[in-house]
Amino acid sequence: MVDHREPAWQSPTVERRPTLSLNEWAVLGLLAERPRHGYDIAAELRPDADIGQVWRVSRQLVYRALDRLAALGLIEPRRHEPGDAGPRRTVYAPSRRGRSALRRWLAQPVDHLRDVRGALLLKLVLARRLGVDTGELVAAQRDRFTDQLAALAPRPPAGDAVAAWRHHSAAAVEAFLDDLAHH
């Protein structure tokens, strides 16, 4: 008899949790722009592409993201196209549930200053491409960071490189958010 239970060391909620990685959000966001196949998505996530300048994803990880998004019911295959000297390509689009999840994610501020460079910038770029107004996100982000920015505002003692980095990073984030709010 084969035991199909998960190993005792693995939490049963690990794979069932609907939390997506930034790779998966990037793929879902591109699919919300228009239905695409994995090769086309990977091209949009190269370092020299618009989104790739913010968040890069290798082709292998794009296909892994597509598999997971499909398994979670956030995307669905729409059609197949012939591949260029290769197998047929599956074109995916977000499901209604996927579009709803993306809208919620795009409106949710990030929790940590360190997430501005990755998650917040990715949200801002995807929102722009999708025609989503980011005014409420920027305002919510500023509110979320109020206490953190205030705590890091005083100049740190000389010689503490980590404190100096945090201070200057916080000042840069504050200026960035202020700039976004005024434009």
C-alpha cells in the first residue's frame, strides 16, 4: 500500500497557501495586459525590457509560474499556437479569480522599506501598463511607512554603516513616494 500523505516535516499548508511570489505576480500581470504564451512573457521579463528592468524572471521560472498559476485557478489556457521550430505554445489568460487577485495585490502597500525596490516598483509598472491609477496605492504606502520613516529620519551616529544605509534608504523612499504623490 502506498502512503500518499505529506511527509511529517512538510507543513500541509505550504503548497495550498495562495500567496504568490513576485515572479508569479509579474506573469499574472502580463497576462492581464493580454493573453500570451510563456515565451512571450519571458521576453517581457528580460533585463532590457520594461518590466525586466524592475523584475527579471528566467524562461524556466516563467513556465514554473504558469504551472502554479494554472494549478491555483488564477489563469487558464485560451488557445494553442504553432511554435517557431518547436512544440505548440499554449496561450494563457487570467481567470476572473486571477484578475480579482491581481487587482487586490496592486492596491496593497508593501510592509517593509526593503520591498520598495522589488514589489512596489513591480506593482507600479504593472499598474501603469494596465491603466490602473496608482494614487491610492501611493497614499496607502506613505501611510504604511509613516512610523518607519519617522524612526529612521534622525541622522545616525558616525561610523555605523548599517544605520547610515537605513537612514539614507528611508529618506530616498520618502522622497520617491512624495514625488509620486505630486505627479
